[in-house]
Amino acid sequence: MPALSTAATPKRVTSGSVMMRGWMKGLVCILSTCVLWFLPPPTGLKLMAWRMFALFLGTILGFVLRPITSAAVVMVGVILAVTLRMATLQEALGFWANPTVWLVFVAFQFTIGFVKTGLGRRIALWLTRAFGGNTLKLAYILSLNDLILAPAMPSNGARAGGVMLPITKSLIMALGSRPDSTNRTLGSFLVLSTFYANCTTSAMFLTSMASNSLIAELAKKTLNIEISWGLWLLASVVPGLLSLLLIPLFLYKVYPPELRDTQEAKMIANRELAGMGAITPRELWMLGIFVFTVGLWATSTFTKLDVTYIGFVGMGLMLLTGVIQWKDVLEEHAAWDIFMWLGGLIGLAGLMAKFGFITWFATVVSAKLGGVPWGMAFVVVVLVYFYSHYGFAGLAPHVVLMYAAFATLAVAAGAPKYPVALSLAYASSLCTALTNYSASPATIFFGAGYVDQTTWWKFGFLSLDD
């Protein structure tokens, strides 16, 4: 009996300390909101707009500090908005009727299809078998595989952890490189190259990273512009493809692998494919539905089909053909979690615009920036926004806290709306490269153990060149 009591004590202490930290974080959020709430509003700003800002900032602070889960924090913010008569219950429920929220949700179902059918893994192995003759080619093939999957996989973490790292690591280890004295054989090079490809492809498509849809919605609410799936790709495709072409080559020169000839990778891929067996009907259906859906997204500017409707069509086809099951949809916790907090945040941001806070902020900033050349202001805004991600452990908090404010600041200085909106949008994904805690893909790839933190941060600091 004493032994049992002794074993249980550390667990109670740990649980209590975690709970205490949660309460302290929650108290910080509450006090911050209350202080702002009762302060008089700045000159020219209505009281309701100021108090809406106080509530929004408190919610964002909770989203960053996470005293409770992100979705729960946002739900509290929405409930308070209704309780304080800043929104009706009908308006609040409408937050989750936003097409942007549903687009992210349905696009997540493609992640299920790629991972569960094994199609993502098979595509990587096909490419490796066909082109993986040397280490540089192998880096390009892994980057190409991420590029193929990215348009229909809005979870860059799932893409990294569910498809890309398992394939990369299995090839690395089979070729004799392990996270010890042999990490530089080719493991360090391929891990960094594949990770940077994930950063790049996350920026290239509206549907390749969950926060991209939030960015498009914030641009609509704060700058009054529409960023379609096609426009996002049109502006990103050339710099994105150049980055995918140049980054592996750059790393190959400045951080070269010791092993250059990887003919054995082809044999490994061939062996793995033999183990997978013949392509299954589910994989064929998944491939066809993927090509069909991405094709409709890419041409939506011309067909005038809504991108969310297209996503629902793709999801429906996957369900009808048995590529995914309804229980898979129910069990995709990440999709439901993002659905809840994304809808609430978009709704609260909309209330900020409704009560005039965004207009007031733009007017004040414009007056302060009088005489500053817009080109200089534009460059400074993008640089500060990018490198400020050192202070964030996730993409969504960075976007919700800073995107709208920085976009408004640059436009108020005279910079054109679309270049501002898109430059900050792409920076929101590229900044993932800065640290090993920046977002889930960074944590996943760094956790493989092939790259030390100093090297990771050194190359990350230069990553804006992407």
C-alpha cells in the first residue's frame, strides 16, 4: 500500500502543476481583456469597436497561450460576443456556415484518402524508382512528391508526418545513414531539402495549408479583395517552382551529402512497391478523384464553380466509391478541431470589421506613415512579419494575431492591396523554416534527429530567400 501511494504522488503533483499553469494563463487572458474593456477608447474610435477589439485580443491571447484547447478558447470568445450583445445567436451560428471553413474541412478528407489508401506512399516510391539515381535527384523527387500531394492536403503536418518523412527516413536508413556519426552521409541533406519543400508547397496553394483559407478570408474582410484558388496559384507558381528547383541545388553545394550515388534507392523503392502489391481499386479511385478535383479548383476562375462546392463534390465521390468511410470523417479529429476554431475566429474578425475597428486602424496608420515611401514600408512590413515568427510555435496564432494588422499597415502606406495580401500570405508558410518549433512539420522533421539545432536555425534565418 505505501508503494502504491508513493508511485501515485508524482502524478498528482504533475497534474496539479499543469492545472495551475492553465489557470494562470487563463487569468492573464481574462485580465488583459478586462483592462482593455474598461479603458476609454482612443480618439475617433467608438466604444463598441474598442470593446470588440478587447474581446478579440483576449481570444487571440488565449489561442496563443492555450489555457484550454484552441477550439474551446474560440468558443468562449464567441459565447461572450453573444452574451455582451455584440452579435446575435443567429449571427454567431452563422460563423460556421462560412464557405472558407467548410473548404478546409472537406479538403482534409483528401488527407485521409491519400494516407489510408497508401496512394501518397506509392506515388513517392514510383518516382524514386524511376528517377532516384543520385542524391540530388532523390531530393528533387521527394520535393515533386510533396508538390503533387499539396493541393489536396491542407494539413502540412499530416503531409510531413504521414507521407513524406516516413518515405524519406526509410530511404535514408536503407542507404546507411543514421542520426549519429553517419547523419551527413545523406540523411541531413535530404531531411532539410524535403522539409523546405514542405514549406514551399504549403505557400503555393490555397488548399495546401489550413491557415491559407483563413488568410484569404482575412484579406476579404480587412482589404475588401477576393483571392481565388487560381489567383493564389497564379501568383505563387513561378517563385514556388523556382524555389523547389534551387533550394536542393543550394543545399547540395553548401551542405553537401557525402553519398552522391543512390542507385540503390531504386532497388529499395522497387522492393517496397513489390511489398505493397498491385495498385488497388481504392487507390485508382483516389487518384482519379484527386486529379478531377484539383482540375476543377484550378479552372474555377473560368468555370465560376465555387471552390467549396468542388471540395464537397470530391468528398462525396470519395464516400460513394468507398475510398473513405463516414467513420473516417468522424475520426479525423484535426479536421473537426480546425473547423471549430477557424469558424469562430473568422466570425470574430468579421465583427471587428463590422464595428469599424479595421477602418479606424487603417486611417490612423495612414496618417502616421505620411511621407514614408510605400515600397520601403512594404518591404519592412513583410520582413518584420516574417521574422516575428521566432516568437510563435504554430502558424495559426501568427496569422490571426498579425496578418490583418500588417496588411492594413502596408496598404495604409500606399502599397497595392493584392501584392501585400499575397506576399504576407506566402510569408505565413515560408516562415515555418525559421525554427525547429515553428509548426508541426518543423517539429516532425527536426525530430528525426539528422540535423542539429544550430544548423537548422542557420539555414532557417536565410529562408526568406525562398
